[in-house]
Amino acid sequence: MSFSQTLDQAFKARLPLLYIETSEEVRALEEVTRAAQALRRPREVWTWTSANGLLGPDNKAIPNTNTPARALDHIVGIPENAVFVFCDLHAYFGTEQRPGDPVIIRKVRETVLELRHADAARALVVTAPVRNIPPELDKLAHLLEFPLPDTTELRAMLDTMIENNTSNGGRIRVKADSTTLESLVQAARGLTMSEAENAFARAMVDDGELTASDIQVVLDEKRQIVSKSGLLDFITKTLDLDSVGGLNNLKRWLSRRNGSWLAEAEAFGLPSPKGVLITGVPGCGKSLTAKAMAASWGLPLLRLDIGRIFSGLVGSSEQNLRTALATAEAVAPCILWVDEIEKGFSNTTGSGDSGTTARVFGYFLTWMQEKKHPVFVVATANNIDSLPPEFMRKGRFDEIFFVDLPTAVERRAIWAIQLASNATDGNGLAALGSSAIDTLVEVSENYSGAEIEQAVIVALYEAFAGRRQVTLDDLTEAITNMIPLAVTQAEEVQVIRDWAAVRAVRATGSEDIDPTEDVAQLAGVGAPTATGAGLSPRRGGRTVDF
């Protein structure tokens, strides 16, 4: 049921006290006025603010009504059908840190009881940006949550702004097709009408054009919402999926879900994707993929730190999670990234913390299953075996991917990306050709992407210390002197592989494997462990090409 329908029912039922939680005071007043005038017996709308006092339907101020007590006394004596909207009344209800005004609260209570038993159809409407209903009024008030503008309202406003700024000599040039305009509208979801208007205006005046690149300008407005919550981090993306070496199976799966939150997909009958769980060997690109995916999809990336959710006050941890998830839904469509999720939800039995972890985990599971907003959850885990089974069943995540140590083809792509991204005019990395990369691919077998990145950094330090350019010897020496995780944590890596063998899909695609490579040899790790033994064959999860 829409807000207008709910408000219409409340007026027809003659509910005496309505509490509308919203920060969009003007837009809420427009909805109240529209609903009041659409009744079979239309009602006049009066408004009260602490600055202007009580204003009648003709917008004339009533003298001596700046205080809420006098304004309430005045409305009781109005015999006509009416709706009285009080905008600042919640400030007198108090907070946890400050007690409310008992006289005003009592006055509101008596006024509501008077309106309930009056012959005329009258209602007191309180609008407030926060939910602050004192216990004395809790049973009398009917709470209404005012929704943020939907895509239809946002698109209508954007079309109006485009028309106003392109016609009659306007200087704004629109270089966006219908899909791009829809993406701009989707990017503005979660903003108030005024915030969206400001974002669209910034996008237009930034360079005098409205293009697909202006989606980022709109997303910058959402950063403010996330920053105010204090529970989520807004991650700035500087790369895309092309900056991730290998993992073509995972990247293909993600690319096919790009745009699945748009109206076109909904009209096709396609539900929004729920999320993906990525597990695997540490340092092989799980977190990097989450960042790159957000940039490729053009969606804001929010990072949820589970440790920040937990608080020492009773009930505050659960409230923190509700606030964080509500913030994510407010800026939807977005990507919610939960890094190393197994560390936050490892103690789901609740032993030792009075069941707080279990309650928080239970709420998170329910939200993942029942969420209606397009919030795509990307969870990464190194030790997924510590997560409870109910977390990984279908319906919570669309798929579980396993990221293993890179193959030779993937290492080639990683080396090329790392050399190109770190190359400057003076460090010599750009001069290293394909033959050098062939050598680096061979010597870096069983090394992760993070270890390859670190080897490039070590080589840069060595060359800078000698005030010379980086050579192939610097890079090979950096690799050979580094003991990879596949050696230092051989047993742990094998445990991860054993778990993923029949429970996850390999992120590596068939094109990531060189046909000249011996697949049987690829399944094992030739580097010796600390005890001299090699790792057992790696199965690496189900091989499913999307």
C-alpha cells in the first residue's frame, strides 16, 4: 500500500494523531494537503512551526501561537473539518539525553483526546526527521514512514530539469540515451528530492553536458548519507574488472548481471541478484574483485565492518546493524561488501557474549533472504569452513566462487597489469617486453596476485636505492627471495581447496588455463613446503563456465 493510500485511510478512519517520520517536510506537507483535499468532505490544512506559529489555510499567521501550548489551544476551538500539521513539535518530546517538556506532552495528549471525540473530522499530524514518540503518546499515535521519492518521481524531475536547461537557449547539452538517463535516476535512489535535484544540477553544470560519466557525480551525493551513519565506509573505486588479472569465470558471471536492477530487467521479470560469496586463497583477488565490480557496474560500494557493529551497550549491536542495513537500502542500488565475513560471524553460538553475535547474525540472515531493495552483497572469506551452513544455502547468495592461486595465463595478465600500472617514464618497467613477462610467469609459479604486486614494489625499492631503472633481474630476485603463502601456509591452503572442491565454482575460466599446461601437474603445487613435502593436488572447486 502506498503512502497516499495509507494517509487516505487514516483520514477516513479519523485517526486523531499521525506521526510522519521524514526529513522532507515540504514534500510531506504537499502529500498531506493532496490527501486532505481529495476526501469526499475536503479538509482545510493548517500548519505550525516554532518560527511562524500557526498558519491558516490562507497562509495567514494566527497571533500569539508561536508556543505549541497556545497553538494547541487554538486548534481545539476550530469547529471545521481540518488537518493540523505541526512541524517542530517533536523537539518538545525530549531525547535519551534530555527530558521532554511534561506540560507540552500533557497538552498534546489532551488535545488528541479532544479531537478524537469531537463531531468534526480533525487530525493532528506531527512531522519530524527522527522517530521520537514519548511513552505518554505511544498508544495514541499512528506512525507513518514517509518514503523517499521513487524512480518515477525522480525521472519526472530529471526530465523537467533537462527541458528547462536545454530549451529556450539553454546551454546544457544532453549526450545521454534512455539507458544512461535511467542509470542516473537509479543512482539518485535513496536521495531526497532536494538532494537529487542538487545532484542532477551539479552533473549538468560540471562540464555543461549530461553524459554517462555524470553518474559518479550523483553517487558523490550518496557519500554524505553513508558518512553520516558512521557504520559504513564509502569506498572510492579507481579500477574496473579489466584491471583484475584472470578470474574470467567470475568476471563473466558478474558482467551478465550488470544492469539487473534497472526497470528494464524488472519488466522482463528478472529479480535483482542477491549477492555472491567469494572464498579462496588469501591474496588472490577476492577484495580486488569487489572493488572492480562496483566500478564496472557504476554503483556505490559500501564496506560493512562487522567489528564496528558490536557495542558494549545492551541491544545497541542489533540496532547498529539495523541502521547500517537501512543506510545501504537508502542508497540502493548499491554493493555491500563484507570483507572476511567469517571473522565477524564465527561465534554464532553466542557463547561468551550473551547471544549478541547469534542475534546479529540471525538478523543479517533474515535481511539477506527477505530484502526488497537492490543491495548486492559481496562477502569474502578466507576460512569459509568456520561459517555456519545456513549462511551459504541458496537464497542468501546466488553463487559461491572459489579463487585459487593464479594459473600461468592469469599470472601473465597479473604481471602485465602490475608492470603497466607501476610504470613511469623513469623506472624502466614499461621497457620490459613479453619475453621478460614469460620469465616472470615461470619463476612466479604458486605465487598469489598480492605477492606478485609486492615483488614489483620490492624491485622498485631496489632500483630506486641505486638510482637506476628496474631490470628483469630485480624482479626475479624479488620473487625468488619471497617465500609464498603456498609454502608457509601449505596445510591451510589445502584445507580451503578441499572444502571448495565440491562446494564452490571455480573463479578461473577455461580460457585462463594454457592448453600446453599439464592439467594434472597444474592440480598440484610443486613448491616444497617447510618440511620438504609438496601440497596435495588441488581440485579448486567445480569447473563451470558461465
